[in-house]
Amino acid sequence: MEKKVMSKDYMEQNREEILAKYAVPAGKNNKPQLLSKKERKVLGVGKDEGKAIAKYIRISPQKIKVVIDLIKGKGLDEAYAILLYTPKAASPVLTKALKSAEANAVIKSLSRDALFVADAYANQGPILKRFIPRARGSATRINKRTSHVTVVLKERE
């Protein structure tokens, strides 16, 4: 099953139809089809958002999700205030990612006052495995979990 290569003119003429087709989940696992880099650029997908990814954070995704749920859907200033007064280890990491996403959004000429946290999520990164010695010459594995944090800011309409 090969992917159809579309010309730039075809994509510009049928923009709405293509976006509607790729928004619908396809296949058995209901994952949406992905656009190529060229298609995203021509169709203008992602031009109205600021996005930042912090990789290899040494906190488990489960602990980061607790703080992410607090800021999702909030305005930019309110999200900063929540992160400032939340006593969790994930707060400084999310603050840093939020500042980076804000800078990326301002570069794309979005208004800082109208920005809000449209989406934020933490995916699992590689697990660092440590072994500690035990009795009778054996060892026990300890999993040190890492995560990749993504923050997406959009303009409120």
C-alpha cells in the first residue's frame, strides 16, 4: 500500500478535502494518517501554534501527567502561576517547556495575550536500567524512567 504523491498545485486546490481525509482515523488501530513534511508546509498545518518538546527528562511520565492536567486549557499567565505554586518536581521542567513554546509562538507572530495551552502530554522515553547487588551473588534491576514532554500553545479566538 503505497502513499500517493501529490503535486503542490493539487494540494492547494483540494486543501479542505485533504485535511478532512487525514483527520479521520484509518485502519484497524484507528490511528490517523500522517501528512508528510512537504504536505504540512503546503497545506499550512501547524502555522497557528507554538510547540516545544523537552526530551529525556528524568521524571516518570505518570508524575508529569499530574501537573500537565492542571495547566491544560488554561491561559498562558494562569499556567505560569499554577506551575510556580505547584510543589512537584515536574513544575520547573514544564515551566521551561512552556517558555520555549511561548517563544516559538511569538516568532510565528501570534499574540502573546491570546495564547493558551492547547495540548500538553508526556510520552515515555528510554528506561535507564541500574543494577544493585543482592544476596548470593544476584542483582536486582531498578528502572529509572525518563519522559519526553510536549507543550502546544494556540491563539484563543
